[in-house]
Amino acid sequence: KKIRQSSLAVVEKIAGFILSAIAIEMIATGLRGLFPVLVA
């Protein structure tokens, strides 16, 4: 069975969105660790 190009593009967009969300969360956690002042 061959995956359609459109469905593959949708899967790639979803995967990219999840990866970017995880990356942003990791960056935010790192910034909070570096600058405790931002939390308060």
C-alpha cells in the first residue's frame, strides 16, 4: 500500500508541531533554571 502524499504531509506537520512544542518546553525549563528571577 502506498501512502498518499497529502496524508504524509499532514503527518509531517503534526510531528513537526509536537517536536517544536517539546523543544519550546525544554527551552522554557532551561531558562527558568538559568534565571530564577523570571519565575518570580
